[in-house]
Amino acid sequence: MGELSEKQADQTLDVLGRVCPYPLVLSKKAIEKMSSGQVLKVICDAPASAEDSIPRWAEKQGYKFEAKKLEDKGYWELYVQKS
């Protein structure tokens, strides 16, 4: 387990069933409303979003990012901490 996934998320965003670019767009909107240091948990089943667009966006913004793939459930839990 990583550092972010061990924290209690301040907000959880469920984007199951949504395809790119909606998970990224909804994640951006959610984190814009959050304060510095807060953690957003995104539940996502779109591989392109979970493995590419959301991690790249978080890195560009300088946000801490962590992904946890839950093979048995078929989705990822993405953790983004606003800086």
C-alpha cells in the first residue's frame, strides 16, 4: 500500500462506466473545488484514463498520485492529492 491510499480520502468520485475523456474532466472539476492537501479518490474502470490521462495530468499539475488496480473488481482506485 502506498502513502495516499492509506489516507482517508476527502472526496470520492465514481466514474465507473465512463470513457475517456469524462473521467479526466470530472476529476479536474472535482479537485478544483478542493483545498490544498486534500485527497481525491477516483474509482475508474477505463484503462486509458486510469493508466494514462489522469496520471499524466496529475504529474503535470505537480499533484501526488497513486493508482491501485483491483483485479478482482475490474477497476482502479486512483488517489490524487492537491498540492
